[in-house]
Amino acid sequence: MSSLRGWPSFPEELPAFDTTDVPAAPHELFLSWLREAGEHVLAPHAVTLSTVDSDGAPDARVVILKDVDAAGFYVASSADSPKGEQLDKDPRAALTFFWPGRGRQVRVRGPVTPCDPEVSAADFRDRPPASRAEAFIGRQSQVLRTPADLLAAAEEADHRVRADPDLVAARWTRYLVTPLSVEFWQASHDRRHIRLRYRRDATGWVTERLWP
């Protein structure tokens, strides 16, 4: 396992990060970093969504960011999925974006609320046909006995979507993660990594440099 230390973590050239010249709101800086990452890395909108289960144990998976605005960060899933059930019991989450090709990560923490049903339905209709069909297969994370069971369920779901393109999965939900803190992390080869945290207080956003 010692050979892992020889693998490079970041490219030789890393972008600059001037923490004295940043927007007042974190979503503005995030969008700037996201656009820049999109020029260099695949799927910059992929994000690790972390929740806790009923025993308080952490759980995490990679999902796709749907949108971001001044209100917060949006992701979507079936409310019947493990992550949906976990958010129902403990509506708090963390989001982690990691762009190793730029030596950057963004960490978001805050409460989670379901969006209005109309917003969730519109999100579902915007999904590609195969993704909509996948939502109707259901039984996410349950034990699969045979591949034939999956094939049969997929064919049935595909037929439903083709028969009714406007059909929406009843439990599909778009979630809003309202950030209480957003941290921007820029790697540095001298290990003095640059960390800037936006922290929400009663008056708005406060920015703070953090030790590496």
C-alpha cells in the first residue's frame, strides 16, 4: 500500500484563489468555480451527498446537482430511496464537490427541504426517457435476486414511460439544501492550502479564512 504515496494528487499548474476578492454570496463564487471546472474536468456537477441513517451512521453517494441559486443547492431523488428516507428522518445533509484536475473542492452543509410538488414534477419531466423509466423500476438498493427480474421491471417501466411521456413518479422529489456554511478549498503544492468559508449568521454571510 505504500505505493499509493507516489501517485500525484493534483496537476503541476493550479489556479489562483484570491480570497480578498470574492462575491458577497457563496453561490456566485460557486458558479464561477463550476464554470471554470467544466472547462477542464468531466461531470463537474457531480456531487457527493452525505446523510445519516436511522442509527446516526453516515451514508454517502454521488448524485447530480440540478441547480444552484441564492436559496441554495438542488438535488433530486425518489423519496422512497434510502437517501430520501434518511432525509425524511433527519433533514440535514452535506454536499462535497471535488475537482482534482483543478485542485479544488467545495463543501456545503445545511438543512434540507422538499421543493413544491410542481417543481419536483417539472424536474422529473426534464429527465431523459431512460432516467424517467429507471425511476419507475423502484426498489432501489434492495437485494436483486436475478438479472432477469431487473430486465422485466425495466421493460415494464420503459413501456409505461413510452405510453405516457408526461407520467411523473409520485414520490419523485427535488430537494433544496439551504447552506449554513460553504467552504471553498484550493490546493497548493506547498501544502498551505487556501480555505475560505462562508458562514451564515443573523445578518447574512460572513467570510473567514481557515487554517489548512
